[in-house]
Amino acid sequence: MTGQAILVAVEDELSAAVMRRLVVASGRGFVIDRVINARGNGLLKAGMGKFVSASRVLPHVVLTDLDRCPCPPELLRQWGASRLPPRLLLRIAVREVEAWLLADRTGMAAYLSVPVTKVPHDPETELDPKRTLINLARRSRKRRLIEELAPQVGSPNCIGPLYNARLTEFACNRWDVEAARERAPSLDRALQRLSSFLPP
């Protein structure tokens, strides 16, 4: 029997990989019909009106980063999303989806080839989890990883050339979701809500 089809809308390629893992981890058997990569939270926010309307036909799950917003309720207010229809689920990663990946401390330490003691215990308290992850990568014993994840000194880029590709690989194949949810409250809430989304 085919599961309920859903549409997933995210900020970027990495968030798409994370959402695919969460959909599986929810145990609900959802089938992702389509992924919308908004390439930034600005376009994701702008699309909320369309998502609300379209969710009447196909249930939507939207994932965004909190970034510099003070708290999730404030982001919901700014997005005009305090009251959403039951077929649209909006979840917020505190402060970035990278915090959810860092929350698998053992897995991330092994992947980056750094001591697990260097991976933060409470990644959602990091002001810039992406920067934290890149700084961890700079300490890697694998020079190739440093070159792939971290930008060169003086580069205008904030990430390395293969940052998204390598972390997408980690999210898809190595990330321990159950371990991560214990250290990332917003991830745990996202999984709980996804597990109860569209009750059968």
C-alpha cells in the first residue's frame, strides 16, 4: 500500500537531505512527491501563501532555519504563519539545520576526523552552527575535507566548494537521527510533529 504523498519545501540542498531522513524516521510511510528548493528563506517565506493554498490538494512540510530571529514564535509571527491549516506543517531548525547534524556528536566527529570532545554538547545554543561546523572541519586530520568544506583564506565565499555535497552525503548516509534528537530539542519537536502529522 502506497503511503500518503507530501510536498517538502526547504531553503537548500542540505535541508532537503535532512527532511528526507526525517520523513523516513517518522515511521509514517510518507512518500515525498516533490521537493521545492527555495534557495534561501526569503523565497520560502514569500511562498507561504501559495503553500497554504496548495496544501489543500497535497499536504506540505516546510523546513526553515531560525537564523538570527530571536525565537520560533517570533519567526512564525513575521511569516504570518501562527495559524496554519492542518495539512501544512512548518518546522524551524534552531538556529540552522547544521545544528541538527552537529547534534550527532559521535557521527560528526568521525566524519570530520576530529576529537568528539571538540563537537559542541548543545549545538542549538551556537549562534552560527554553520560557522561552528566549518571551524571544526578546519581541525580535521584530512586535508581534503578541509579544502572541501572550508573556504580558502581571503575567499569571498562563506563555505567551501563541496560543503553542501559533503554534508548532504553525511545527512543521507551517516547521520544518526535518534542520537541527534537527544541534543537538539527543535529536531526532537520536528520529529514528534511529523510523526503525528495527518493522523490516519
